Amino acid sequence: MVRHFDKVQYRQSHYKPPTSSRCTTSGLRRVKVIGILGGIASGKSTVAAEFARLGCKVIDADKIAHELLDKKTVRKKIVGLFGVTILTPARRVSRRKLADIVFADKDKKKLAQLNKIIHPLVLARADRLIKQYSRQSRTKAIVLDMPLLMEIGWHKRCDRLIFVTCNRKKRRKRAAKMPFFDKNQPKTGHTDPLWRENLQISLDKKAGISDNIIDNNFDLSALVRQVAKIFSLL
């Protein structure tokens, strides 16, 4: 059954997170966990930011990953795999250079090697943050802003899944302005800024398991209304 209010679609789902994966650590109060799904440049972070404005705590996986790249131990491992050419003159890891290398590898081995270093650390910190936020009485809910939420299986830790939809033309335009896409010299050989979605679970599958769908084809005020409506259901 699908009900409409404003531009929100609420979908009654059979999806139930396993009890063992929920945040029921001894001594912690029960705080709902919300997972944000959607395509590249669909507006997932904008939705997460709006939930933050309403009193939710947001765990931004990209931000965590970027911070980890500045850790000496992590930088040493990455340089060991990909060489010193990925470093900037200030001896920091260049995310663009790193992306050019791993995404140009057709066998995806380099991407797998990078993920093996970064993913466990990101998830460990995210897990600590979930426990930390659960102890804070003012936390309304915890929002997971993770680009690969479903791919790593963390959708099973969520009480509610929200899919952000936006038409491909608008997403392509937004993505082309992002730092990782160089429209003048795409070293990966791809000219479509959304090509990385080919490496991920399909958007149809992500939408299919979601409890709510937010339509981000309109202005910010429309998105704000939709988030507020979903928040009222929590």
C-alpha cells in the first residue's frame, strides 16, 4: 500500500532489522537508526542535514573516511599500496589522485585493497558514534549517511530506510561539479559522472527495500516538508 502526503511516499515494508543488529547494547536507551539510500548526487546529505536540524545525530561516513586519510598509520598503508604520487606537496593523501587510480582499475582490485584499509576503520568509528549518541538524552534519532549503506549490509542495522530519488539529468549536472569528477580530463576514461553507480547495488533494489521515498526533484522547501513529515512518524 502506498500513501501520499506532500511528495512523500510511505511504503509499508516487510523489512525487519534483525534484533541482534539493533542498538540494544546494555545500558543504552533505544534510539531509532535511520538509513539514507539513493543515487550519486541525489541529495542524501541534504536530507541528513535536515534531520540534524530536527535534533537527530548524523553519522557521515564520507567525512569519517576523509579524516582517516590524515592519520599517519592509514596514510602509510595507502602510500605502501599506491605509491607516493598520491600525496600532495603537503604530504597529505590526494583524494582525487587516489580516486583516479582505484576507479581506473577495471579489475576493481585496487578499490578492494583501499576498502580493506578504510572500511573497517570507518565502520568501527560509526559503531562507537552510535553508542555515544545513544547515551545522549537529546538525540531524537541517529541518521546513517553512508554511500554504500546497503552494499556493506548496514541497512540491517536501521529501523527505517529512506530512499532519496532525483532524476538522472539533475543528478548528472550536480555530480559534474563535485571534486572527484574532472570533466576536462576524466582519467578513468568515463565521461558520465554517475558511472560509479555501475559498481553498486541497483537503485531499484534500494528503493524497493525502503520504507519512505523522498522526491528531490523540486526545491529545498519541498524536501524540508517531506523530511518533517517522515520525522513526525518516528
